[in-house]
Amino acid sequence: MPGIWHMHDEKIIEYVHSILPKSPSILPRIEDDARQRGIPIVGPLIGRMLFILVRAIRGRRILEIGTAVGYSTIWLGLAAKRFNGRVTSIEIDPVRADEARANIHSANLDDTVEVITGDALDVIPRLKGRFNLIFIDDGKDNYPRYFELCYPRLSKNGLLIADNALWHGEVLRDSREGIAVARFNSMLISSMDALVLPVRDGVAIGIKGGR
């Protein structure tokens, strides 16, 4: 029986990325620009995962917390568009929000995606209705509060997904942000059928209902 490979082996990571199809729409341009400017994005592996999950649940109402330049937003929007769905994304930085809107326009998603400029802690309570999928990729200090705000806004069988669920290994240390992310993970696991995947910087995924 062959030995078990280590999932963080560089050759395995290279292989996984090498078999990924080219990102659709304007996403390759954003990927190149992000590399040159040092802008953190989820990248094509996590982006495609979000795309697949939205398609799998036929998500028509999607909420994203933390738009940045709109990279993950476009992945979500391309999937939601197939079901005449809508993506609402919240970004606190007005400069980044404007850049995201320009990218979303270039991706022909103006009718699918809305970017709201503001603090998500203030915006989320004002939003109407429930969401099929909520993706969190914002200030790590706020992750526990985001869980408290987002969990009631999920529809039955809705997905709650968070990037940076390992936060560079800080979940094992006593840093302020590491403690906040670890608390979020505990809240997710104790309230939903959920897991944390050790992919990139960790992705937490939970589904509401079924308990």
C-alpha cells in the first residue's frame, strides 16, 4: 500500500493548480494584477470552489462580506447569474469598492451584483430576507460577530463559508485575530454541520439545518 502523501507537499499543490481550467471572464487579469500589486485574493482554487458551491445549491441570494477588488465577488456572480440570482457584497473601503464595481462592470455582472460601501456590522442588520450562501472574507477580529449576524440570515440548508479559517496558523496561538478566528470556527462547528478545510489559509464551511 503506498504511503500517504502530505497535502501541503509543494508538488501536490503545483499539480492541483496545474489541472485547474483557466479562470473565466476577466478573472485572469485580476489574478495578474493582484500578484503585481500584492493584493490578497482567494485565488482560482477557492474561487472555483465558491462557483461550484453556488451552482450546487442553485443559489439565488448570495451575500459576501469583504468585496476588496471584486475577485471572489465575480466568481459568485458568474454562478448566481445562471439562476437569475443576485449577489450583495459589502466593502468598507470606498476606493476598493469603486475598483470592484469597475471590475464587475467589465465582467458584465452589473445586473447580478450590487456592491454596498459601508461597515458590514452596520449594513447586515439592514438587509432584507435570507440568503442561500454567505461568504465571509473581512476583518478577522469581527468573525465571531459576523457569525452572530449571519447565521439567522441563512435560509434552511444555506451555506456559511469563511476564508482564512486558519489565519496563518494564528488559531493555535494567543494573537487577538487568531483567538477571534478560532472562536468563529468553534461557533460554526457547534451550531452547524461544518468543517474547516486546510486549503490555502483554511476555509470553513457550514450548512444550516439538519440537526
